[in-house]
Amino acid sequence: MNNNFFEINNVDFKVGNKVKVKNVSFSIQNEGDIICLLGPSGIGKTTILRTIAGLQNIDKGSIELRGKTLSSKKINIEPENRNVSLAFQENSLFPHYDVKKNILLGTERNKGKKKQSINFEELIDLLDISQILNKYPHEISAGEAQRASLARSLITQPDLLLLDEPLSNVDQSFKEEIQEKLKKILNNFKITTIIVTHDSYEAFYLGSKCGIILNQELKQFDDPYNVYHLPNSVDVVNFLNRGILIPAEVTSPKSLENIDLGTITGNFIKPFPIGSKVKLLIQPEDLHHDDASNLKFEVIDRKFRGTNFIYTLKTPTNTLIPVFVHSHHIHQHEVDEKFGIKRPIHIDHIVCF
Ligand code: ADP
Ligand code: MG
């Protein structure tokens, strides 16, 4: 007997007869929790959602909601009897109904089921779609269609909501605002949700847990902080693309040596024998800028991110190292200039492979 709200145990996710993601297990502990699944295009994210919704069978393991089996080798509850709502990635509004009618279809499905239902006006307001209510799907933009689909899914208040890249067509400038609103609605109404996205920042913001799917596997299922700072594999590091791996030798239980950076001290997440040759993860936040340092590297690129810069530095061994600097740093270093790195180098948690 398990007490998790939702659970997937050892499931192979398939398209037809082909296994796309193998032997997946993860759980959502509490009703109302939001989790995000991240992975490259074509890896099988949509397949996972379709299977949870009951549109694809499984022949190994089980999928359980509120302690009840939805899918297993023997059981396959019909999609309409799962109280699971899937909002497709592509525009799935009915073309012959206007936006308002499309959204209200969701309310009809929800009739009498929930004590506290989501208010239509409030939802329209939150998603800023009041101007398009009387328009037909072909008369609205892709971003508006996504927001309308989102409204329709939310208003059904299912036991489990599955959102497939719900904001991929929403304008960048509007995205953060919608993410905030979405999070607020899901929290207010305690809607348990699995969100598929390929935007890692969206996943880190919305999810209390993030699952990273790579090479036919759920590689890591963890807190956003851990996924970023304590990636469990080289694959996860490369996928998130927010750091590099440099060769280093372990010289003591609290230090390593790299040819370009010299001595690096810190706490190893996983112990390695002294003398081990490892790959050390360096993330942009790990190194600190210091004009007075004699450890200097050439600037080859600088990305302005508003609140910060990410400098790319080239070491004598041609390694490219990213370094984060707050954007109020008084002087900016141009490409081809030298850029100082503060010594001694201390990294709070050392991640090596
Ligand atoms: P994602 O959502 O991560 O981009 P999908 O789950 O849509 O990936 O697809 C996973 C893999 O299955 C892809 O290689 C895709 O080409 C294949 N696939 C998906 N749907 C079908 C289908 N109906 N017929 C054949 N192959 C499919
Ligand atoms: Mg997909």
C-alpha cells in the first residue's frame, strides 16, 4: 500500500510496439504538487503523457492515481474514466466553436464534481483572453490558442492535469507573467499537474520536482536545485548546458588540481580516491571575477542577460569556461581582453564524474 497521490512503477513507454522511454518510475507525493518533465524533442515526452491519459497501453509495470491502478498489463481504464485531462501541445480547440464555447466545454465535463470550482471570469482575466472569446480558432494566434486550451483544461479541474509544452507558443515577454499566473491557479485550486517543457527555467520555476529524460531513460528525478547543482550524470550536465566539465586530479579529500585553474578546494558530493583523474563540473557561478588576480584568461564572448553577464573565457589549453558576473560590475571587459579569476578557488559542492 502506498500513500503517494500518483505513481508510475517500472513502466516502458511505447509508440506502437517501439519502446521510447524504458523502465520509468516516479511519484507525486501530494495532491496539488506540480512536477515537470524535461527532455529534448522526440525523446518521448508526449508519449508519456498520452500513456498516462490512457491513449496508449502499457505491458509492464503500473500507473496509479489515488491508490487506484489506471494502467498495467491487465488493467487499462478508459481515458474518459480516469479524470485525467491532457492539454495537447498542438492547438486542439474545436474549429467550429468559438473560444468561449471551447472553454465552457470544460465546465460541462466538471459539472457537480468539485465543491470549489474555478471561476470562468477570473480565469479569462488571469490568462488575458477576454478579447478573443467570440473569435474562432482560425482567427487567433498560436499563443492565444494555447492560452485558450490552457483555460479549457484548467476549468475541468481534473484529479491529474497533463500539460504538453503549454507555453511554447506564448511570446517570451508574456511568458513569465503567464507562468506566475499558472502557478497561482494550480496552487490555489490544488490541481496536481505534470508539465512537459523543454525550457529548463520554466521547469525549475513551476516544478517542485523535475524529471530529465535522455537516451530512453528518466535520468534524474529530483528537486530543481539538485538537478541544476547536483546533476547525477554527464548527460544531465550536457543537456542543461549550464556548465562545463574540465579534467582534474583529486589531490586530497577536499581538493583537486586542474592544469589551467590550479588548486580548487571544496566539498566533494561523492568521494573519489586521491590520485583519481576526474571530470570536474564548473558552472558559471563557481568562479569569481577579480581584476587584481594574476590568474587571467582571454575573453572570447560576453552575453548580457540583464541582471548579469556570462563571460566565456579561453584558457591556455583551449578550454572555454563560463563565468557569471553581476551586471552592475562597473567596467565591462571586451572580447580579447584579459579577465582575472579570484584565487584561491573554492567551490562549495564539488561535482565530479
Ligand atoms: P517528444 O514529445 O519528447 O518530442 P514524442 O513522444 O512525441 O516525443 O515522440 C517520441 C518518438 O516517437 C519520436 O521519435 C517520434 O517520432 C515517435 N512517434 C511519436 N508518435 C508517433 C506515431 N504516431 N507514429 C510513429 N512514431 C511516432
Ligand atoms: Mg512532444
